[in-house]
Amino acid sequence: MQHVERAIARIAGRQDNVISREQLLSAGLGRGAIAHRVQARSMQRLHRTVYLLGAAPPTLMARARAAAMACGSDAVVSHRSAAELFGLLPEHGGEVHVTVAGRNVAPRTGVRRHRVAAFRPGEVTKMCGIPLTRVARTICDLAATEPAREVQAAFQEALYRKLLTERPLAAIVAREPRRKGAPVIRALIEDPRMTRSEQERALLRLLDAAQLPRPMTNVRVHGYLIDAYWPAERLAVEFDGRDAHGHLLAFDANRKRDQVLLANGIRVMRVTGRHLGGEPVAVAVRIGQALKAA
């Protein structure tokens, strides 16, 4: 029996602890033993023929892999689930989006099914063996199922991390001009502002509401990447806090940045997420005053 356990551990270890019934049977575990392990909670059934070893909740990777395995060898993780795997959107724990080309897939609990006639060359890649749509296709698919704000956030994160350019997005929309979500993609291509964090997006919305000029975002000034910058007024806004710049060790580096910018005639205003969320009007007023004082 030890050789069966070793075989199961070897297979599942390569697959985020996910394993199919076919793989279990091939390893030498009988159907009765599979049922017993599920009943004893040493193994979970995620789908009709796909299991997870152990009692811990499945990770994002495990959920995505299990859904793709359950839908067949030609199934591709797509839409929001692909965006989460790429790190473009936070995990929300909903259904796993899976797209299959050229055939229908039977309903499965926890899986949101999509069908396409075919994937074009270069639209599918793999992450740790999990087939998923490439970033450009993922963003275009997102526009068909998610709110515009989520699509914008994923698009801007992909731009910031240099995972995407506008060209492949434009090519997809040109081939499929009537696809659902195409107007959202066109709007993003026309206005590809690079805002990384939710604080930056909140700031832009606040400035628009206050009818203040929009800054350049994520621009390099004197060797430093600045969150928001008005070059004519020589004003920079930087977001403070662990969420914005990673950890407390960044404190000294941020102070040095402020000194370098001030030495070059650039004023720095630091804003926290709490400021934006708790006193947005006051933040807008202070920025407006600083712009007028230039």
C-alpha cells in the first residue's frame, strides 16, 4: 500500500494537491477506497471526478486546476479567474471561469462555463501546468462579465507590470468589434492611464468630482517613481502607509525621496488611504490649494 501512497503523493504534489479519479485509479486506489477517504475527510471531492488531498480549503490555484480538470483536457481557465491567477484582481472566491472551444460542457457546481468557436494562436498559455487565457484575452473577456471598474483595475495593473500593451487588445476588438464589452476596451485603449493602487484610482475619481486637473500617474521624476505629479505646478502626491509602499523599512527611503524632490523644487504632499476614505473633501481642498499656490 505504501507504493500507492507514494504514487498519489507524487502526482498530487505536482498539482496543488489536486488529483483526478483516473489518476487515483491508475495509482492503485480502488473506488471503494476513494469513497472511504472522502467519508473520512482525508480527501475532498471538489468535482464529480476531481479530488483534493487533505481537509484544508483549496487554494486559488487548486480551485482553478480542479475546475479545468473537471471540464476536460481542452478546458481553459479564463475571465476573472485568469485575472486572479495573474494577480491582476484580488481573489473573491466565487465560481471558477472556464472556457472550452467548440463544444458544450455539462453544468458543474462552482464552475462558470463559457464556450467559444476556437481560440486563436497565442491566446492560451499555462501557469504551473494550468491552461489559462493570456493577459490580453483575459482583459477582453473580463469586459464581458465584470463591472467596468474591475476591468479598468486589471488593465491598469497589467500595464504597470508590463504584462500588456494596448496593441493586442486593439487587435482582439478589431477582429470582434461586436463582442460584449468591446466599448469598455476601446475606452481603456483611448485613455490608458497607469494607476496601480486603489488609492490612486480613488484619487483620480476625487479630482474629477472636484473639477481639479488630473495629474500624471506613476511617472519617474529625478529617478523616483511618483504616484501623482503635476509638472506645471511642480506638485507631487505620494501615498503613505504599509498598503501603499510595502513595509515600515520604506520609511527612510520615502524621506530621502522627499528631500531629493524638495531640493529640486518639487513639493510633496503625502496622503493615506484613511485620508481618502474618511475625509475626501478635505484632501481635495488641500490639493486644490497647493495647485493654486504654485
